Amino acid sequence: MCPNCGAPVEFRSPASASAVCSFCRSTLLREGDALRRIGVSGDLFDDHSPLRLGAGGSYQGAGFTLVGRLQYAYEGGSWNEWHALFDNGRSAWLSEDNGRYVLAVDAPLDGPAPPAEVLSAGRPQLVAGRRWDVASVVQARLLAAEGELPKPPVVQSEYWVADLRNEQGEVGTLDYAEPAAPQWSVGRSVALSELKMSGLADAADKSLAAKSIECPNCGASLQITLATTRSVACGMCAAVVQVDPTVGSALDHYRQQNGGESGLEPLLPLGSVGTLALGKAGALPWQVVGYLERCEVPEDAEDEQTFWREYLLYHRREGFVFLVDAEDGWSWVAPLTGAPRIEGQRASYQGATYRKRYTYTATTTYVLGEFYWRVERDQRSVNTDYEGVGTAHARKRLNCERTGQEVVWSGGETVASNVIHKAFGLPDSAAASLERDVQPTGGGRGCLGSAVMMLLLLVLVVFIVIMLSRCGDRSNCDSVRQTFGEASNEYRQCQASARSGGGYSGGSFGGWSSGGGHK
């Protein structure tokens, strides 16, 4: 019984040291058969996770039940760690990782842990006698707890938490809540479907449509549908609004400077659903929840900018993936749990070898919809793209994105445009707008970035100028009409020149960019 309110408190494991009363939120310490109140846990904010206390599943043939939860927050958002108690009495932690899930167990540290101040994202680090790559270093704080826990939760000031990855697909976490004795855990990525979870919250519980938040820029009601949303673009004024996950209120916002590249709407409408086989999960319905237009930041202000589009897709049990629309074709990618091994210009990951294509600085220029991370104005990232080597892996793609003290690896494959067209049930008239150049020229950062393509383009320009300069009368414009069409600017300009007796000067190749890719 809870010594504070008298409510029943049950322990499933004799090894559990503490529990949080579900009625009065008292933090209770187990002392033999007695319970001692040592504090009060903060209130959990309702993040509408599909997980909940009492939900069960199995991993590698062993059954488990979720018996407790810790809720954390950091500058970029929040996450849950669920205490999973296995039937054999062992404990594990089921937590979210970039829209996906990781199942981890506490592990002993062989030797001293590295001090938090020496850790830097993107650098290798030796921990417990093994090589790891540091993926992120953030300051976090424990907000609240519930249920049965292996040790008493301590709500305190911020402390460092570091995530590390390796090429075996493992995730290691160093928790510096107790700086003198950091906690170390190791886990792997899992899908809820793989865990054969039962007792999950209803799908309707995932929706936040009833949450009332007004746009701080125009006052319109913000339509937020995902619990994991950290940034949302207003449907009326397109302002980007940051959402505080702990209280559900609107925070900072900024007005976007344009209406999207050339004022075009997304080819895949927000809210639309496409059935796609992405990875090992098989064909699943994926919903478009976010849209980004991104560009490469040119090294020279006079260089032509490279634009591409990214669609954030969501599936309730599989998490998030990106569908990337670049000039060199379509592809899908998802955050990786592990970190590939880099050797010179090559990368290796899970039996596949990749060659480096190019490294570039990218920024987001326009967004619509919802995102599980904070979308900041003019935020830049350094990206490196890799493509698979060999016939069996030619469609595979890797991307490394570095932003501040975080490194995110993503992997996926190319997708044919007709697959996208069919999956989202687009009209036949949209088929041509989805087609891309799927044979990129190698060596540069984009499809037309190589010297060979630029030379071909220069030859084409010279040919057209010479050809059009010979238009002495209207009949000589027939070849121009056949090449560019009767409604083209080139044909009209040739006719005008023929009527005036002059020659043709110049032409337009606007809208032809050098391609680009992401993730």
C-alpha cells in the first residue's frame, strides 16, 4: 500500500527497487516488505505513445511486459524509456531512436568511462574495450516517471547523455546523471511488429487533432496530428512553429521567406497515403506528414543552387522514413541505428560497400506539415552521400548528416518513379512530372555538375545560337518550332526576329539545376 494515499502498489519483480504510485505520484522506495515515500514524481505529459504500461511482447523467444517508464526532455525534444521486465526476471529498456525503437540492457563498464566533456559527435571513442562512433551529445533532464523501476528516479538538473553507434548496428548510451559513476547500456534497433507487441494503445489515441494550439503569427488553428511533432508549419500563413512537448504550447516561430521553389505544391499531397515496400517490413501504408524543400549552399555566391525535395512518411509501428525527390531520381532512406565503417572514399555497412559521391552543405528553404525534430531557420548541415558498389548493391544509398553535436546516418535504396506513381494512386497526367534522370553523371555533386556535362551543355548552347541566328525569315523557324514547340519562347523570339530582319540572340535554360541528393 502507498504510505501517502493508501492506494495498492504491486511489484512484479523482487529485484525492483522503487515504484511510482499511480494515484498520488509519490516516489516509493522498497525496504523489505515496507514502502517509504522519498519524493513526488512530476506529471507525465500525454505524448500518445502506442506503448503503455501492461503492454507485452517477445524478443528472441523470451516474453516481456512493460512495467515502468521514464520520460526525458532535451533542447530538441523528448523521449521515453520503458522498463521491460522479462519472464525470466531480467530487465531491459525500450526507447525511441529517431522515430524508431531500441531495446537495450544495462551493461558493466570495463574500465573508466570517458568524461562527458571529451566526447564529440562524429569522432571515434573507445568504451568498454570496443570502438564506437559518437552520434550525439546532449544535455537532458528526467521529467517524470511511472510504474515499477529498477532504481529510484531522481528528477534533477540537466546532465549529459551521449549516444554511440558501431558498425554491428548497436547503440550504446552513456548516462552521466551520476558523473562519478556513469551508466552504460547497449542495445539494437527493433520494430514493434518484430516484438509482436500486444496491449498497445488504440490507433486513435495517437492523434492529437483535438489539441488546440493557435499560430502565434496569424492566429489560425494549427492542425497537429502526430504526438511526436516538434515543429509544424501553419496551413494558413506557412509560419514554422515550435511545439513544446512538455506542455503542448506554441513556442518560438518564424515566417518563411518564400512560397516554395517556383511556387509549386508538393507532388505528393500532405495526408496522402501510399503503399510501399521499404526495407524488411514489406508493403505498408505510409502517410505523407511533412514536406521539405532543401538546397545545397553554393561555395560561391554566383554558383547555381541545387534544389531537391523530401517527403516525411509515417507508419504507426515502423516510425518515419524519407522519400527523396532529386534530379538524379527518387530514393527512400531511414535513420540507421549503427554507424558504417569509413575507409578513405569508401564506406561499409552490413555486408555492402559504398563509394563516396560528394560532400556538401545543405539548408532547408521551405517546409509544410509536421516534423519530429525542431526545424530552425537557416539551419545548416554538412552531408556526405554514398552509393552502393556492385550489381547487387547498386540501388543502395547512404547519407551522413552532421548538425552541431549530432551525427545521423541514414540508409535506403533508389525507387522508380512509376512505383511512386502507382503507390500514391496519382492521375496518369502526373506520371511525367515524377520522372527524373536516373543515370547521374559521376564525379560531381549533381547531375550536371561534372565537366563533361557542362561541356555538352556549352556545345548545345553554341549550336542553338548558330542555328537560330540563321533565321532570316519565318520559314527558317520551322526547325526551332520542331525542337522547342510552337508555344515556346524560342520559337516566338525567332518569328519576331524574322519579321524585323534581325537575328536571334540568346535563349533560356531556366529551371535546369545540377541535381542533388540527400540521406
